[in-house]
Amino acid sequence: MAKLVSKTYGEALFEVAMESGEGRAVELMEEIRSVTDILVQNPEFDGLMKHPGIPKQEKLQVVGNVFRGRVSDELESFLEIIVSKERYNDLKDIFAYYIARVKEQQKIGAAYVTTAVELTVGQKNAVEAKLLETSGYRKMEMHYTVDPDIIGGLIVRINDRVVDSSIRSKLDGLTKQLLQIQLG
């Protein structure tokens, strides 16, 4: 249900932004990131907006007082709709959907790379270049983690696709094959 809500509202916000052009969608994404940072830094505001004892009308006033003149009219109106429809709890997911949608439209991918040891800058650049070459994205946001348990190689995840060329997974595969030979 939460995925449906985030998709419905996030897609509506994306369509409104795209009516003003591709550039506006990117501007709104940056504005959403700023608002998200502010909300993270002010958990009291989040608690106030999620409190069931505070009437919706008061929450709408708070949104107006806090955001009017500080964010675009589209974003302020959107926040008011979210509060009036009692979907504030879904705001984080809605914003995440919107950002992912803009990145998709801009052909910006996100890759999560796990290695056994820290990669050098040159190695990271080579990995990014190869991913750009094979993925169809124009730009790639790279996220690196180190996990010594994979022994060597890499694990790359882009969206729901995973390429596991780690030594650990190869050893696990060999172990399964050897067990089948012994049992067979």
C-alpha cells in the first residue's frame, strides 16, 4: 500500500514539474532534497506533523507558516495536499519516488559496489566507466563499500540487477558442485 501511495503522489508531482520543463523537475528535486534535510534536522516538526491529536487545520497552518516564501508554490501546495489527505507519514517515500523518477528521466543511475579492499581512484574510475558503457546511463552515482568477507572480486548492484563476481560466491558454487558429485 505504501508503495502505491508513494508512486501515485510522486508521479503526480513529477508530472506537474514536467509541465514546466525538464529543468524545473531537476530544480524541484534539489528543493525536495533541501526540505528533506531540514525535516531530518528537525525531528520535533516531524513529530508535530505525525501527532494524531493535532487537528489537520492546525497542521496546514504550520505548513504554511514554515514553508510559505521559503519553497516554491508547487512544493508548498503539494505539502498542503499531503497534509490534508493525511499522507504526511508517506512523505519520505513520496520524495524518494520523485527523486528516483527524475534520475531515471535524466538517465542517472546509482551503482552499489562492494569490494574486499578499498579501491584506488583509478580503479573506481575504471569501474564507473565500464558501468556507464554497459548500462545506458549518462551519469552514475557510485556508492562503494568494503567487505573483506567476499575475499576478492566485486559485487555490483544497479536497481534490482546484481552481478556477483566475488571469490566467495565462486567458492560457494564450487562447494555445491563438489557436494553434488560426492552425493551423486
